[in-house]
Amino acid sequence: ISGLHSRRHEAELRLRAAETNLERLDDVVAQLETQLDSLKRQARQANRYRNVAGDIRRAEATILHLKWAAAKSATREADEALQAATVTVGETALVQTDAARAQAIIANRLPELRDNEAKAAAALQHVKIQQNQLDQEVERIEARKRELEKRVEQLGADLEREERMIAENSDILAHLTSEETALRADAEGQSGSEAE
């Protein structure tokens, strides 16, 4: 009987340890789920930011194209004005003066357009760098998400194993209790027969 008591006490200790492990596993799973939700929210925000950055990049590309078309059109107009001035240069000095004035105005506008184009190109480069950084951040978040999902799966397996151990220990405890009851009954039966 003392051996049964000892085995029962060990089974109870194992059962308590398994229950404690189960509670810790529940806490860890809850914490990991919270982190997973936070990472999902961050991934959604990064995707939204990347979409907005794409829209900005397309809009800036459109602006650059319009500016380039305007600059090209201005250059074409300047070339046409220069050709017209060259044709009429021999006919009248006044037309030549007007043509020179128009050419000077266009020449003055061209550096400003080039500066604007350089600024737009710098802004586009900045947006591309930010997009690359966001892409790297999204990849890092996805990798962390996969890692946490694997950990959750592992914890789920550990949880199932602990629950199986609890069920086995409960069965052992019940078996030991029934053995103890039977031994006591036998002991009482023997002591009753010795008394007779």
C-alpha cells in the first residue's frame, strides 16, 4: 500500500507538472497569437503604403512625361521659330530682331525646364528607394509571420502531447486508486479472518 501511495503521489506530481506546462503553453500561444495579429496588421499597412507609393510613382511619372512633352514641344516650337527667322532674315531686319527675341525667351525657359526635370527625377529616385525599403520590410514581416506560424503549430503539438500525458496519468491514477481500494479490501478481509 505504501508503494501504491508512493506511485500515486508521483502520478499526482506528474499530473500537476503537466497541468502547469499546459497553462504556460496557453499563455505562450495567446502571446504568439497577439504578435501574429500585430504582424498581420503591420503587413496590411505596409501593403497599403506600397500601393500608395505606387500611385505616387505613377502620378510623378505622368507629371514627368507631361513636362518632358512640354519641353519637347517648346524645343520644337523654338526650332520652327528659328527656321522661320532664317528664311526671312534677308527680307527684313525687323523680323530677324523678333525672331532673335523669341529665341532668347525660349532659351531662357529651357534651363528652368531642365531644372524641373532634374528635381522630378530626384523625387522619383527617392520614391524608388522607399519602395525598395518597404519591399524588404514586407519580406521581413512575412518571414517573421511564417516563423510564428511554425511556432504556433509546434506549440499546438506540444499541447496535444501534454493533454495525452494528462489523460494517461489520470488513467494511471484511477488504476492505482482501484488497486489501493482492492488491497485495502483484501487487507480488511484478512484481518477479519484472523480475528475469527
